[in-house]
Amino acid sequence: MAKQEPTKVTTLRLEIKLHAELAAVARADGQTVSNVVREAVGKHIATRASDPEFQKQAKKNLGQDIATFKRLAEWADDAGE
């Protein structure tokens, strides 16, 4: 039996019509709504991750995050942490 990865519970707000359509798709496919959403999110992430413009923006964001965390770490050092 394959080991199951840990999960995180997330709240998702959907319009009533969209939720009804999602639930209908899940029932027709014999899946849970959660599984259909996980599959859709996984496909979306894979699609975005392979887009060169997305990769460019992700690298820019990473650089900004690294700079921010370095500043935060310096604050902790200055405070004697």
C-alpha cells in the first residue's frame, strides 16, 4: 500500500453554481469533490510552472523573499536571538 502524503485542510469559496457543477462532475467521475479539486490544482500548477513568464516571475519573487528573510534574520541577530 502506498504511503499517503500529509494533507492540509483548506477553505475554498465558490459561487453556488460553480460548486454545483463541481459536485456534478465529481459524482459523474465517481470521485470526491476534494479529489477533483486536488487534480485540477495539480494540473494548474504544472501548467503554470512550465510557462517561461511564470518562471521569470517566480525567480524574481524568490529573490525578494530571500532578501526579506535575510533582513529578518539580521533583526533577530541584532536582538541577541
